[in-house]
Amino acid sequence: MSMNCRNSALCVAAAVALLAAPSVVSAQRATLSSASTVVLPGPVDSNSPVIWDLEDGLLRRFVMTSSGGVPRITTGPTLTSLVPLGDVTITPHPGNGVWMEAVVADEDGTWYGYYHNENPAAVCGRLDRTVARIGAARSKDRGRTWRDLGIVIEAPTVSVACGSPNRYVIGGVGDLSVMLDPDKAYLYFFFSQYHQDRSAQGVAVARMAWANRDHPVRRVWTWTDGAWLPPSVRFAPTTDVNGVSRRAWIEYPAGTPLVATTQAWHDGDGKVNAFWGPSVHWNAAIGRYVMLLNRAKDENYAQEGIYVSYAPSLDDPSLWSTPVRLMSGGTWYPQVIGLDEGTGSDKSAGASARFFLGGRSEWIIRFTP
């Protein structure tokens, strides 16, 4: 990894990101300083949800990590004393790899999880490449076992870049984070789009009425050209042994990226200028939502840097500020984990928190108005 500000107490570049971006400029500031190393148990290849919940009458911290398409759960009083509880099970399994990237604990103790699911790119005949989609699941035993609730955001097959040189993902949506608004009216999804068209590549936003959390399929609306658009049902004639019938599928509109991608993922020129992999938390110290982002510089996800953006609320995605570079280089999956007992998590933090890259923290991140 390349981190030219690793030992500096002031790592935030003053320059605004060079990508085409919203006109909102933020007065908030984030800085990094070195700290003792904290490593989440096991390999990490996605965002890692942190949940506080009561078990056996005690308030406990749970951390979910995923790697190789397998989610795992740990628990412990501190981030340095987490004990593995084992791999989690999902029934029925959605198939292939699952990365549980976001969890919301409901008031009744039910957990709602939102996962990145990768499947072979069979539509292209390229089984060595994958297409991503986003699903939902529910747990009644604090993350040990999950009931699948279905796929909630999926890109149409015509958007898959079958000729892409990318060695990982050649289409779909994934690499996500979620936030429930303060009124518990809507759950907001922040996710990466890997559409074949450059105009639809980048980080997009969708939302679902929280009242629909147990029945989320076809309930997630996407932010597109300044409006929240619902999915639609499409039909096509098919021929089977019983004659002609109709095949139905759900079509989700592509979201408008928060920041335009200026050099495309899949055009084969080897250069990329795109944001992806958002992680979002509410920061009480500055009264803002904070988003960390990867910025890719080539078609195989090599890192140009880690960036930070801010917003005062969730309901208007146009309010997210222009991303500012927090770190040069770095590795995938930056996220903040709050340190406050009982509340500090990947969705809630204060003035000082832990900054993680791929499940490893060597830094404290500090936020100032």
C-alpha cells in the first residue's frame, strides 16, 4: 500500500477532487494521525458492520466481516478483543459469493442485513468474471443465521460490459453502505454502479421506506436525475414446452452518480477516474453525515486515493460535498468505526474515531467543523 501521509497529523489535502462533482463545498475537515494497530479478526474484503445489541442482559459489540464470499461474526468488549463466533448461514442462499456489508438493528432485536452478491457473468459466457447485485436478509439471533429476503437492487443484463478487461466485476451494482434516517422513515443505500456506460458509473443512492424492511423486493427507489424512481416490472414472451408464455423481471433504474466518472471502467484504455465503495456514518461532533470513498485509477481497481465527503441530511443526495482527498493510495474499503461505548459503530462516531482500511487500522481520524 502507498500512504505518503501515514505518519502525519494533517493528511487532508486542501485541493478539491479533480473529478466533475457537485458544487457544494464543505467547511468540515478530517485529519489522520498514527495510532497503535488494530486488526479485525480474519480476512476482510468489504465494509464491516459494527452492531451494539443486548445479549444475555449485557450490551455487546458485534462485528461482521466478509471475505471470499463468506460472512463471519465476532463479538467482544473492545475492537482488540473480538472473539470469532463462526461463519454465518443464509437460507435460502442467494448463490455464489455473499459479502454482508451493512446491518441495521431494529428496536425488537431483529437485525436487517444488506449484502453484496457476486455471480458468474454467464450472460457474457465469461464464468471467470462476475456481475454484482444487492440483497437483503433478516436475523433473529444476532447475526448467526439469516433468512434471505431477496434481491433489492440489480442492474439489467444489457448493462453488463461483456468485453471489459476488468479482472473482477464487469457489471452490476454492489460495494455498499446503508443509513437509516433519524425519523426511521427511510433506509438509504449508497452503492457502486459498474454499468457499461460511463454516465451510469460511480456511486449512486437509493432508498426504501423502513416500513417495508420485511418485504423489500421492488420497494427500493433510485435517485435518478433529481427524483426518486421506483423499479418496474417488464415482460417478454418466451417459448417453453407448454407453448408461449410471459417471463417477468424487475428492472431497476440506474442512479445518477454523485460524482461523474470521467474515465470509464470498461473501455480498455487502462485508465479509470471513478469513485466507488462508499462507507457512510453520522458524525455527532460536526453534525454531518460523512462518506469515505475509494477512487480508482485503472480498470483493476488500483487506488489513486481515499476521499471524504459530507452532507447535512440524507433526503437530498445533491447536498453531498465535493470529495476531498484524505489519503494518497491506500487500500480498498475505508471506513470509520466510532469509539463511544454502546454507540460507536460503522454508522456512528464522534470527534475521534478509528480509521480502517480493509479491516486494519493504524490511524485515528479526527473531525472538526
